[in-house]
Amino acid sequence: MFDRYPDGLPVGPDWVSTTDTAEIRFPFDGSVVARAPVGTPELARRAVDEAVAVSRAVAKLPSHVRRDVLTGVHRSLVEWRDELTDLLVAETGKPLVDCRVEVARTLVTWQAAAEEVARLHGETVPLDLLPSGEGLTGFWVRKPIGVVVGIAGFNYPLLLASHKIAPAIAAGCPVVVKPAPQTPLATLWLVHLVREAAAAAGAPLSLVQLVTGDAGVGSTLVTDRRVGAVSFTGSAAVGHRIARDAAPTKTLLELGSNAALVVAGDADLDAAVDAVLRGGFYASGQACISVQRLLVTDDVADEFTERLLARLPEVVTGDPRDETTRVSALIDERSTRRVLDWISAAVGAGARIATGGAATGGVLAPTVLTEVPDGVDCWDEEIFGPVVCLRRVSDVDEAFRQVNASRYGLHASVFTGSLRTAMRAIDELEVGGVVVNEVPGFRSDTMPYGGVKDSGIGREGPRFAIDELTVTRMAVIRA
């Protein structure tokens, strides 16, 4: 599948050879999947040069051309969906079922972006609300923000890159994307498909470029003052540094969370247990809105815990290529060691391992911790592994207070049979999205997605990202 796109990196209208390459390894057994080209700060600077050079031409592309590019990519992704799925399994180590979902969501994202091209418009403004505005006609339009830099995380490389590239093209912006060093392969293929679609539609090939590399490459991209916007998905620490380094350039930051799921006394307990099994361990827990903090009211805590532990063996661990696997190896050994260290530190602080807590053959067992105190990473930070922390609370009021006590605020969910409780959650929880009677990890790729507090700023989803990547231009005319 690696002969489906050219060697090197797509910089400018061509693919540029690189001096260095890096091994991409299958996380499950460490075998080498491929060698990927490694970029440099100099190549990153060249990519921005090329993007600036075509920025005006991309901004002037007619709507039908931008839409043709987007629909062309969608068609190609449909054609190659099985091969892309296999490639995602190989480079991310995510279970096959999750990689299939990633490709399906990627298809929705490109189709939705194509549809939004037709909705990119402005409005008239009644300037004569003031006497000085009499005789004036006013309206505003949306214009591309300029060159976009998109930096994606390793856990959903194809989907995250699509959420950077597709809205940028729809908005009329050239984009330079930097994938995570561990997972560049599917994104390289995606960019090749975009450039093929651009050629077929008569658009400049340099409307999308890709540069791999380390933090030096990323710093070169985000600190270039010619860039109009930086869109980043990753950790809070890196996102905060990018925001500081990029200022005053606009930044869109999706920085993860430690998502909470509240189980009220009137909840359907079987449905809530099912949500934890699905929502706490998908993608081996490497998802920013997977269930991490589980807050259960005292009146149902014993019964809920018993049902959860009884059903936990349903979460099958093993080879991610197996249809039945739900948890496999994390992206690398360092991540596995970190999660194990966090579990050990939590136990040292008084937490109890109800089940799991160890790795076999490099695969962490699905883990449930109870009695986890504040002040430990397993509760306070984003664990990014197959670990759920269960805490008893006196009532829903206490649960909501503890949800809001976090420095993060991306998604949270509440299981309840009460409409009043559901509406309170929507009103009171300090998060970007409240999900009722479903996993906090639910995300439709057409909805506004993003967080508050340290979970970031800005919103993804094609319609909302296009708004972020365009600026209003006001027109005032005296006839």
C-alpha cells in the first residue's frame, strides 16, 4: 500500500526527497511497518513560502472548484477505505473496529465540508439605524484567513488531518499539515489524494502540503507570521506553548480532557454500564473524550460497580487486527510505562485497583480504579489509556461540582431518567458538550466540537471550522 503515493514529502507542487527517514513500527509487536520521510525546519519554511505564493490563487478559486476538490477526495477515500483502514491499524495499533470507525467518520467530514461550500456567505446590515447611515448600503462577506497550519495527534491521524485540511480548502485557504511523528503514513496518502483531486479540478497542487519532523519543524510552522491560523490537536502542555509561540496568530486548540460520566440514582444502570464498557476503552483508551472519571451516586454505587466488574471481561484485549479486539497496545512503550506509573502513584495515594492494573505482552488490561483521591494524575490529568476511575458521590449536586472542579472541560455525560437533571447538566456543566444517556465520547463530525478551560479554544466540525478559518469583511456603499 506504500506505493500508492510518491516518495518524499509533498512540498510545493512536487514531492521532495528528504535526507532522513524514520521507522514506523506496529505498536502491538514492534515490527517495522515502513520508513517515513523526516522533514526539517528548512523544509517547513519552504512549505510556508509555497503556501503564501498560492494563497491568493486559492482564495480566488470558484466555489464549484473547491467543492469538486472536496468531493473528489471523498470519492477516492471510498475507493481506498479498506486499505486505509489496514494502514491505520498498522501505524496506530488501534483495534480494527476503531480504525473502521475512523475511516467512516473521515468520509462524513469530507462530504460535509463539500456541502458547506454552498453555505459560505454573508448578510446585509441595516446601516440606517443611525441617521448618519441613511442612503448607505451595508453588507458583509467572509474571506479566507490565509495560510493554515494544521498539526494533528497520533490517535486518529486520518480523521484529525481531515478536520484541518477539508475546512481549510472549503474556506479558500492553503494548508500545511504536520502529522504526529509516530503516524504519518495515512496522512501522506490522504494528502496525495487531495493533490490528485486538486489537479483534476484545476486547483494548485500546493493548496495542501505536508511536513513531518520534530518540535523544531512545528515551531518553524507556528511562529511564521505569514500564517493566518494554527489548528492543533494534542496535549494541553503543547497547545499552551503553541498559543504563546504563535501569538498574535489565531490559534484553534483541541487539547483533550479527562471526561466525566455521571450516573444518577434514577439512571438505567445497564445502559450506563454499557456506556462505560464502550466509552472507556475504545481506541485502547487513547481518545480525549473517553470515559475517565466515573461519578456514581451512593444509592446505586454498589449495584453499578458490581454490574460493571461482572461485564468487564467483555472488553477483549489482544492483536488489533482481530475483529473482536477492543483494547490493544498503546502507541509506544513509553506511553504504557507512563500509564502504569500513574496507576502505581494513585494506589500509593490510597486508590484501589478493582480490576486490571497490569500489562501482559505489552497490552494494558482494562482497568478500574476506585477511591482515587484528588491530586493524582489518574484523576486530575488525561490518562490516555484503558483506565477508568470510579468515585462514589453523595448526590448529583456533588457529582456536578466534581465534574467542574477539573481544569479540563471538553465533554461530559450524565445518565439519568430525569429531564430536570438532564437540563441541569446542560446548564451547569462547564464543558464544550454535554451528552445525556450516551457516552461522552459521542461525536458527530458535523457538530461543533471543542472545549473550555484547558481543553482548548475554537470549534471543529466543517461548518464551524470554516467560520474559524474565515474573517468578515464589511462593505459600506453610498450610491
